[in-house]
Amino acid sequence: MTESRPPDDGARKSSFGELVEPEIEVLLRVALTITSNRADAEDLVQESLLRAYRAIDRFDGRHPRAWLLTILRNTNANLHRRRRPGTIGDWELIRTARPAFGRAELPSAEDSFINDELHANLDTAVRALDPRFRTALILVDVHDLSYSEAAAVMGVPVGTVMSRLSRARDRVRKSLRLSPLTRGDLS
């Protein structure tokens, strides 16, 4: 009778530190997109990290971000199986983000007006998108995920992400074309 040995905890910690820890910031950003609430996002990431730690010895080490995003998506689905998922609504969080070290000079009144108006028009255009298209747009263009990473988060094929992103960008362009601030010259 062969005895199964428990996984080496030192090796597990080492693998976790090497493969998982560098991706925690990305996981938190994506979790914020999914939950629209910082506390819920932190809880989701914590639960996902626990699941990743338990499974790290079964992971082959290839594509850790995609692996972790899949765990995050599945964890979220498991935590909210009875509740219908909400739409992504973190655009305000992105809009109000400030640089870490502040700004050396204040923008001109004209720049402030244009930025505020353009942000409002862009916000309106993005909010008007179907939630599926908005999710693809925010994950790829705002959170800078690859198509495959966004596909893992959304639980759809890469081609679907590409299609939804293309449609989202086209609809935002068309919406902004009507704005007097863009003078209709967006292509």
C-alpha cells in the first residue's frame, strides 16, 4: 500500500509567490469591474486566492493570469449562483481616478470644460452599450486585459470578445460623432 504524501508546503508557497502574487493587482481590478464594490471585490479576490493556493500544485505553470482569471470568474459564479449578475458600472471609478503624485500645473479653463464635456459624452456612450459589449470594452480598453484574458473573465470564446469589442467601439464612435466637441471627425 503506497502512502500519498501531502504536497510540499514550501514548494507550494514558492509557486504561489512566483505565479500568483504578481497577478493580484490585475485580479483586484477585474473583481472591481465585476462587483462594482471595493469590499466585494476584495472578498472575491481573497476567496479566489485561497482556491488558487489549494490548486497550485495541480497547475502546469503556463498562462497564470488566464488560470487565475478563470478561478476568479468561477468563484464569482459560485458565490452568486442564485443572484442574477449585475452589469459593470465602474466607469465613475475610472473617471474619478487621480494620478498618484498629483499634477504639476492646473489645466486651463478651456481644457477643463472640454474634458468634463467629453467625459460626460463618453460616459453616456459607454453606459448606453449593451452590458455584454460594455464589459468587453472595459476589460480590454480600460483594464488592458488581452482578448484571451477577457474571454476567461467573461466565460466566452476569444472570437466573441473580439466581436463584442469591435461593436462596442463602433457604437461609442458613432455616439461621439454626434458631439459638437468632436466635430464629427472621429473615424
